[in-house]
Amino acid sequence: MQHTLSVLVENKPGVLTRVASLFARRGFNIDSLAVGVTEDPSLSRITIVVGGDDVRLEQVAKQLHKLINVIKIQDLDPREMVDRELVLFKVNAPADRRHEIIEIANVFRAKIVDVGKNTVTIEATGAGDKLAAMEDLLRAYGIKELARTGKIALSRALREGAATA
Amino acid sequence: MRITGAQALVRSLEAEGVEVLFGYPGGVALPIFDALYESTTVRTVLPRHEQGAVHMADGYARVTGKPGVVLVTSGPGATNTVTGIANAYMDSIPMVVFTAQVATTVIGTDAFQESDITGITIPITKHNYLVKDVAELPEVIKEAFHIATTGRPGPVLIDVPVDVSRAELTFKYPETVNLSGYKPTVKGHAKQIKQAAGMIAKARKPLLYAGGGVLASGAWKELKELCELMQLPVVATLMGKGAFPEDHHLSLGMPGMHGPKYVNYAITETDLLIAVGVRFDDRVTGKLSSFASKSRIIHIDIDPAEIGKNKAVDVPVVGDAKGVLAELVVELRKMNAEPRTDAWMRVIDDWRSRYPLHYHPHDEVVMPQYVVERVRELTKDRPTVIVTEVGQNQMWACQYARIKEPRTWASSGGLGTMGFGLPAAIGAQFGRPGHLVIDIAGDGSIQMNSQEMATAAIEKQPVKVVLLNNGFLGMVRQWQELFYERRYSSSVLPPCPDFVKLAEAYGWLGLRVTDPKEVDAALNAAFDHDGPALIDFRVAPEECVFPMVAPGGSIDEMLGGIPGGPVSEMLDDELLEEVWE
């Protein structure tokens, strides 16, 4: 099963290596990784998406806790988190089909961020499944290049019937 | 007053109460060694190899409970510490290792004698630091000692670039540390402790499984109190030897691969395993599914990551063993709990009398087990520290030595580091100058660090090496005999060097024994000698360590020793009925 771990760490050199090497040592492949500073500049949040055996993952989480630079770890419940990725698609877009591509971008509330003679570049954000659906549709036009960020996530606020954005 | 980083480092060591530092100099370490030259309280010991320095610090830490301290230069100096650090990490030994580093301005340029030692040691240190600003140095050192010695202890490495050593600062050693990501759970959960106490009070066949954590925690008094109160039999792991007096009736011995059969039978048959400061190592558990399979398990450990790592437990108690055991005693007293293990002890004693450790004594050949037995007898009444190398010598020491006092035993447990014994013995001698320090050695292992004989001679550390010389890498040979059709591939050690001459070359007393009748005289001569001594015991070359659990096997099904087992066939029905009455 896939887990999204949100790891709050001290913002110091080498911390990412310490965290990442714990996963590597135990044979986990990190599916996605995102690191950035938090509201407190002395802290960074590392969001790690990783699949694998629950018991072994629990052991990794416990080992992570032992790292001196790790402040807090949350294994986010998929139902109780907001998660986003950002993808840039550079898509083949001859003049006669360009409007179709723009249409798709609009449907997914994505933005056209660059237009060339034969390509357009689309910036899309959202949860993984939405971006995957978009990728499927764009593939028909020929995706020339694609870059994506790791997933970032936060737990949802504790309130009744919180709306999904 | 402004002082240099190097001077601040030495002042910090003084503030930490460091008495001895094991250090090997080199280019970028020179400012620090120069500052050490001035220190009146820190004794600097020069080993002959950086690995020796780390094992010395390790041996010192094991017998004193204080952190061992090492200082080496960059590059090869630093990488030579790796095995020693890994060894200390596996066995949770408190240690602070300083490595000098090339100047910050050239880090990352493949400068002369540069190695990324913080990168290299991430997986084998509890924490490590690269200090880039001299102003941070005192704080880092304070943190390092704190981290190394608290919670589950372990080695911490501090990499100090040469320009940081030379730079100046206004020195003030901090009194406290501020580590928001490091807060070990010391106090056990009251509800869990109560639950554990209830189970101990009710158990008919309880067994206490004690490990190195008891020694790290300083919990031997509390352990003894608990075990005597409830009459709990104790099995102590290789790392836990000395946590409970081994001449006590309740002490059974070492569990696992080379433990006596009756110990492994007791584990297989127990209905409540009380694990304290242990990590269910594979050399103890054998096949996990059949380890203590009839038992509920209480696991007390300060490291939450150890709970349930290898074996699911029923009652986890995260906390410092000393406090948790003391609280268990309080709880049990409150419930007026009474010992119920009389019949269980009779079952165990029956096994103990039928399946003792055993070997075939010989009139003409020196048996290695006999040598260890004689060491045990001849040191009965004098304060002694037993250190071991790794291999058969170590297992025979585990089986036949009796460690009665805590922190008088040092053996490489988790990593199984050949070459550990001699330097660790030297370090232990620094820590316990009044003790007789004996290294039970093998001819393979000792040659991995025999250069440290010079250190013992020059530093006047009168360690005694009891060399069980069988002309083989004995444990490798044993496995080849048992599992590889006696194909002795790369395990034969022809008689070279002449260990007596080697000892003499280093200014040691060197003796050779080939006749069992001479064993006592030689041991006494070595023990009474005012200086280091080595006895080259030419022992039976193809003797095996028995009994033995085959790798991956159930621990009650053992090879060798007195025939018997598995445990299901070993039970005396009448006695067992009494247990259940």
C-alpha cells in the first residue's frame, strides 16, 4: 500500500541524505519526494510517497524518528489529507489542433505557460489521479517532455464535512 | 579570552571529564594534537592503528560506562575508524570520535587526505557533525556527548576542518543542550508496567531474557532485585553477560546459537518471556517462528524501534530499564506477589543436570574449553575483566567464563569484529587499572590488530592474552566441517608468526603451552607478571564449539553436545504436571 509520510526536519545540510538513505538501506523505492522550507525557516518538510509492506514501513518510520534532525513524522491518511503535485507537459501542438489542447487544459483548470511554433507547455496542479487522467488525454497529441514535482501534502483541518478543494 | 578551535575542543573534553583519549595524529589534526600537549587532565594514548584507537575507546566505555573518546586525522585516518565505529554502533557503546578534516575552503575538491567521513558514517553513527563554523564547536561537542551517552547509547562523530581548529572564538562551554528532535523516552508507561507486573505475578514458567541494555542502563541492581523477588530464571545474551551474576542459581547462561541446551529448552518452554534491553538478534532467536513460541512476551527497551522489530510482543514498555525494573518491583510488592517458579526451576535444573555444557577432556592435548575453565578458576578471587576476540575463542569464553560483576566483560556482539579483543583489552585496562584484564584470543583474530601489543607495552598496560591457537580460523573451519564437507578453503593458518617471539619482540612475557598439565602454571605466571603477557596455548586444532544451532534452525534443535532435543521430547511429564498444579 502507498503511504504519504510528512516528515518535519531541521533545515540543515545533509538531513535529506540521512532520511533518504534510511529508505534505501531497507530496500524501499521512494516513489515521490518533495522538500521545502516551512513557515518556520529553521524547519523543512519532506513529503515522501513510498509503497511497501506496512510492518517494514513502520520500522522505517521508527528509525526515522531516531534521526536527531527529525522532529516529527506523520503517516498521512489518504482520506484526511490534501495533496498536490505540479506537472509541466510540453505537448505537440500544430496550429490546427492547438485549440483542442487548450480545451483540455481548461477542463483541468491548467494553464498554458509557453507557446511555441509546434508545441505548447501546460502547467497543471492537482492530485495524482487528476494529473494522470490529463496525461492520458494529452498523450494522443504526443508529449514531447514532461516534468513533475514530488507530491506535497498536509493533513486536513479537523472539522465536520470539510469540502474537497 | 580568544582561543583557537583546537584549544576549545580540548577545553570541552576537559569539561566533559574525559580522562583518556585514543588518538593518532596526521596533517590536519596537528592543531588539535598541539592543544592536547598542554592538557594536564586528558591523557592521550597513541595506538598503532586508528582501528585500534576506536576499539580501545570501545573497551574503555564497556568497562566504565563512560564514553570512549577518539581523535584521528582526515582521509585514511578517518576511514580506518569505520569498522570500530560500526562495532560500537551495533553494540550501542557510547563514544565520541573526532576526525580532522581538510579546510572548509577545499572540502569537495578531492584534496589530499580528504574523505567524506560524515557521509561514510551516516549509517553507523547515532549522529554525526561536520563543523563549519568555529563558534558552533563547543555546542556541537556538548550535543555529541549528550547524544552518545543518553537514550540508547552509540557513537557520535564530529568532523573538524583544519581551518576551524585554527580559527579563534570566545570559549564558553554550554551547560545544556537544545535538541528538539531528540527526546528519548526514559520513563516507562505506568499502565504497561502494571500490566507486565500482573503477568509476571501469574506466570508459572517465566524467563528473564537480559541483554546489553541492562548494562547500558546501569540496571543490574534492579534486575537482581526483581529476579530474586519473583525467583525468575535469567538468560543473559553475549552483550548482557555480567548484567546478572553468572554464579547465581537463577542464572542459566547464554541463549542462542552456542548457548547450553537447557537455556534454549527454557526459552522454548517458557510461558512468559521478559525481555530487557535486548533486540532479538538472529544469533539468539534462530528460527523466529519457533523462538519462545509458547510464550507471551514483555519487551522493555529504551529504543521504540526495537519493539516488535523481529518478534511481535504482547506488552511493550518503552523506557530506561533501570527505572522500569524498579517500578516493576514496586508494583509486584504492592500486589504482594509471591514467587511461583519452584517447579519450573526444578524442570530447568533437571535439564541443567542432564544437558550441561560438555567437552572431552584430554591428558595430552590442551583443550580450549579447559583453558577457559582454568582462567575462570584461577581468577575466582581477583577482580578480573574478560575480553574476547571473535570466533570460537569468543564462544568458548561465553560458555565457560563466569562474569559475576557488571561491566567486567567486553566482546564484539553485533558486528562480530575480528581484531577487537586486544585493543579493547588495552582500553579496558585504562578504564579498570586495578583489574586483571584478560583477552581470550584466537590466532586468527589477534593478528588483525596485533600491532597494538606495542601500545600495551609502551603505555604499560599489563593485559594478558590467552591465545587459543588452533592453527585455523576456527569458526570458519567449524562451519566448513559441518556444512561444506570439510573443504577448508582459506581457513588454515600455518604456525606463523611464532607468537612467543612476537610477544618478546614487543617486550611482553611470552609463554607456550602444549601440555595440559602446564596450563595452570603458565596462567599463574602470566597473571602474576608485572606487565603484558601472552600465552600461546597450542590447543586441539579441530575442536568445535558445541552445542550449536544450525543457521536458520530452531534453537531447541542443536547439533553436538549431549544428545537430546527437540524440547518436546525433553520434558519430564511428572515435573511438568507440578508446574501446572
